[in-house]
Amino acid sequence: MTRKTMDRRTFTGGLLCASVGASIAADYPIRADAQVTGGDAALPVQSAPLKPKAVAQNKKPSPLVEDEPFAGDLTFEWHEFAPRAWPFAPAEVELSPGPLQQSRDWNTGYMLRIANDRLLHNFRLTAGIASTAKPLGGWESPNIELRGHFVGHYLSAAAILYASTGNEAIRQKADALVAGIAECQSMLNNNGYVSAFPSEFFDRLDRREPVWAPFYTLHKVMAGLLDMHIYAGNRQALDVVTRLAGWVDAWTATKSHEHMQDILNTEFGGMNEVLYNLAAVAKDKRWVRTGDRFTKTKFFNPLASNRDELKGLHANTHMPQVVGAARRFELSSDPRFAAVSRFFWETIAETRTYAPGGSANTESWLTNANHIALEMKASSHHQECCCSYNMMKLVRHLFCWNPDPRYVDYYERNLLNHRLGAIEPETGHTTYFLSMSPAAWKTTCTEDETFWCCTGTAVEEFAKLNDSIYFHDRNGIYVNLFANSTLHWKDRSIKLKQTTKFPESDRTLLEIEAAPSETWSMYLRIPAWTSQDASVRLNGQAIDAAVMPGAYLRLHRAWKAGDRVELTVPMRLTTEALADDLRQQAFVYGPLVLAGQFPKTGIGFDLEHNQGPEIQEAPAIEIPALKAAGTELADWIKPVAGQPLTFRTTAQATDVTLKPLNQSWERFAVYWKMS
């Protein structure tokens, strides 16, 4: 970021994946087996995986859209489609000890250490309420125009954390924050306006004078309040956010279409998304109409016509707009919004993504598609963490529309490398950028003196690490991620426990602890990164079916308590080259990006806590070029005995140690010049 009441489980499913029509289903047919019924002998026959859809820089537009798909006024009617898959409610997926639970615990500790009076300080000052609290620093300082953004993320994180764990301390803390914001709203008495900065910021925006993204910040506050209602049942939060949305409606309603489009040239984030979500809660078209005013047509038109014109755009404030487009499609089934969301993901994932899963440099797309090697040279500030957060949100929508395992492969790559690699052990402090520069290091926020945009998305991200392990359709459960966890599908009386040491081990065990008498399906993700040696055993018996990477294996039977499914997904070493410089390659083991390890010498406090690593200011470290020393990678990159997931090159002028990027807290290198 530059300065530069409805049943909550039912609603949550609809919130993230309302549904899709036949056009999307035709693009991505579900991987289903030819079903065989029976007891232990009920074994599947699996279809071949679908090849990824090609992405072109200048595709011909889809027949569903024209060259200017968003020309003219938007209209809206409720027309929700049934999704093909739904997420589970947070309370239905319990994390067990492992990397996900550990990261969540570090994050929870950090959240509990920040005093409410400090979080509310700027809101109170803006409302004319006395505050003696010590102000927070960094981007939450009283003189910084983005102040308040972190509080919004904090409320979202607290709400989801409470819904997942029942943590009463975090709920009480968040309820008190909502009450404090409500008091400020009442004191301001400004048609529902409330924020950590005065409404005059919007007057400057209206006059097109310099101001730092007031709608971007307001989106975070509104989303946090709405999440407190959805996930934590806080009715006061719904009242506050509804009144604030009324102020937004009144402010935007006075602008002509042309003037509003000019305003949207300033960063404004996901205002469309939060207003569409409010519309879904309230069943009120008013909020859709308000959200539609934030449709940035010059951004959406090329995407809806399958054209990548992202060069020069700020990534973190445009990605949330696409998440909003996905939500708009789910409420209305307007195919233009679906086209925006699908093509955007495809062009980012397939042409603008670094090995760990992130995108962009210095927060923007600086080049045309498939020019990452060129873009990487611009600075050492690659892969803003907010971007990974937003793309993972988007891909969850797409998975609900059609449960394609490609989406989970992408999600997993980001989760294991970018997100789990962005939280400092024990402290819960997190990074801003994940640099791919040779000899880079991870820079982290401080306890209370930074509060970057990525600090906010991080507290939210690490509160919801249980949200994509499992999904379901009407007939069964998708096992997407390999993580210690227990699923309790209350509507179907199914309880499933997963035990694994993944990624240190390539095996996971799924045990049925409770099941109804009727048949249902278990869809096992066989990741694209595994080999043809992947295997499944049901109650100790090998399944006589092809287990194909890049597809789901469907087990359909009358399950009973005590049934055990053992999945083995061998991990193998591979390389990933940059499209515009095939000599630059990253090493990947299964889904894990490996990084060369170098000593973190000469890096003082300032360099450790910058937004990103300033390579030019650090002592120089020579990163050797590597040369293939055999036909296969395994011929010259060998496992290190007694050190899981650690490798060592051989037969090099200078050999290097490689270990997962998410474990790399010294200086490291991901891309290597190969000869």
C-alpha cells in the first residue's frame, strides 16, 4: 500500500461462494469418478485431469462480452446461483498442533498484546473524545492519513478467531472496540460517518487534491465491523457499519459518473466488496447500488475482454476490486463480473507470479505479462504480502464456483511459502515484502511502531488458517490441504480427523470418527506437484485405481466410524524458470520453494525493520551460479541426513545448503543463474 440475523454458517458459505452458471461449469468440468457403490470394495475410477487453460496477452473477447463490457449504467436484480462447493463454518474446522496452529497462536499473542485504548486513540481524537492513551506508531500515528486501517483488519481477525476457537478474551476485546467506535460515531453525529480521520479527507478527494486513500481505509473499518456481526454475532457492529454505509451512499450519490470514475483513479481498495457483502446480509439492493459506484470501468473492461492491461497499476488496491467483482457476480449472476474475476486470476497466476506465489514489484505490475525477470530488476521489494492475502481470497471464490484442484495448488503454494514464511516465530511480527533478490532477508514489523498495510492483512490471515483445509458439496467433503485438523460437519453428522507431519512427511491419515448411515463422497486432492507413485489405502487395502496428479480422487461409500484413508503424495525436486530468462531457476520440493542459506551478517535494526530489504545498503554476499551435475536434480542436490527438508548441492564450485523458504530467517536466495 503506497503512501506513498441470518444463520452465520449459512451466510458465510454464501458470502464466499454464492454460485455460478453453466458457462463456468463448461470451462472447468469437475473431476468425478465413475461411481462404484458398496462397502470396503467401493473403489473409484478416476477421470483424467483437465489441462490448465491457456492465457494469452491479447485474446479475442469472450462472446459474452463486448469491447466495452461495462459501458453504460449498471443494473442489478437478485439472481443468486447455487455454488458447486461451500466452505465450512470456522467453528467446524479445528486446528491441531502443527505449523498452522502454531502460526495462529503467535498471531493471537500479538493481537492480545495491543491495548484497546491505543487502537481507539485516533477514532476518539477525531470524534472530540479525550484520550490519554499512548498513540500507536508508524501508519497508525495520529499524523498519518491512513490511520485506522489496522483497526479494521484487527476486528476481522478477532471475529474470525473467535468463531474458530471460541476465544473469549479476543471476543471481549473486539466487542469493546466496536462499542468504542460506536461511541465515536454517535459523538460525531455526521450522518453515520466514523473513522480515525476527519471527513474532510473526502472533501480533498472530491476536489482531487492529494490524500492518502481514505476509501481504502474506510473499507477496512467497514469490513471489520461487518465481520464482527457475521462471525461474532455483534449486532451493534451491524448498526454502526450500516449507518456508515449510509454516509458512503450519500457522499457518492452526489457525484456524476465521470467525476466518480476520476475519483477511482485514487487508491480505494475493496469498497465494492464490503458494500455487496452488506447487501447480502441486509438483503437490501441499496448497498449494491452504492457498491456499483466503485466499479472502475477502465480497469474492468480489459479484464472482462480477456486482456491483460495491468502494467503500471498498483496491485494491492486493484486486487480487492476483483474480489468485489466476484462477490457481485455471486449476487447477480452478471457474467461480466465473472469474466473479470476469472481472467484476472488466470493472468496473475500463470504469467505474473513468482515461485512462492506472490506478484508485483514495489507494489505494482511494472511490466507486461511474462516479464518477471525484467520486473525483478527494478528493486528488491517483490511480492507485497497484501497481494498474496487478496489473491487467496479471490481463489476461494473461484473454487466455490468450480472445485478445480488448480485453485488449491495455487492457494497451497501461497500458504506454505509466502504466508507461513512471513510470520516471525514467537513474536508474531510479520513481513511487508517477500523479496526474490539474491541475498535478501525478511524484514518484519515492530511491536507497535510500524502498522503497515501488510501488518493488518497478516493479523487477519493468521486468524483464519483453518478456512480452506476442507470444502464440501451436497454429497461429500473435499480434502484440500494436508494439515492436522478435525472437521465436524454438523449438518451431516460427519466427523473427520486428519493427522499428518506434512510437509516433513508425504503422508496424511484421515480417520472417520462419526458418519451417518447414508453414502457420501470423500474427494481427495492429488496435487499436481506429486508423482505417479501417489497412492491411497482404504482400511489398509490399496485402492485399485489410477491416482493421478492434478485431480481429485473420489471415494464414495457408506462410511463408518473407524474407517481410515491413508494418502501418500511423494514429493520430488523440480525447477521453475522465469519465462523471460530461462537461466534463472528456482528449486521446488513438492509445493515447497527452497532457498539457499547465507549468514545474516551486518544487518542492523533499521535494515531488519524496513518495509523491505535494502540490498544496496547491506554487506555484499556473493551468490554463486550453479551448474547441473547430472541428468536429474537428485543426481547433484542431495538430502541432508537428520535435517528434514534440507538439501545440499554437490559438484559445484561453491556448494550451498537449501531449505524451505518459510524456514529461512537468515539471508537467502531463491532464483539461481543456471548454466
